[in-house]
Amino acid sequence: MNDETIMQLETVSQQLHARSRALSQPDNDNDVAILMSALAVTMEAVRSLSEDMNQLNGPRGLGSDGS
């Protein structure tokens, strides 16, 4: 994953967290809020794993996958 994709994951994840907090207020759909929050956490995990994989791959040209 490139840096732009990682940043997009972070941005969307933050937006989902904010929206889930807004939905979790009384008189709103708490099931949707829980799902949105879970999706945001999953996106954060994917972003974190991607960053870890990029560090393991090392710089381009030194045995990395060339992405």
C-alpha cells in the first residue's frame, strides 16, 4: 500500500468514528453506530498492518517487492 492509500484509510476511519459517535446519541440507530465503529477499527488495523509491512519490505531496490 502506498502512503496516499494509508492516509485515505486514516481519514475515512476518523470520519467513521465521528459519525458513529453522532449516531450513538439517544434516539438514533445504535446498531449502525456499532457497525460503523467496528469498520473504523478494522480500517485502522489494516492501515497499521500496511505500515508494518512497508517497514519490513525496506526501501525499493533492496529486496523489496518493488511496489
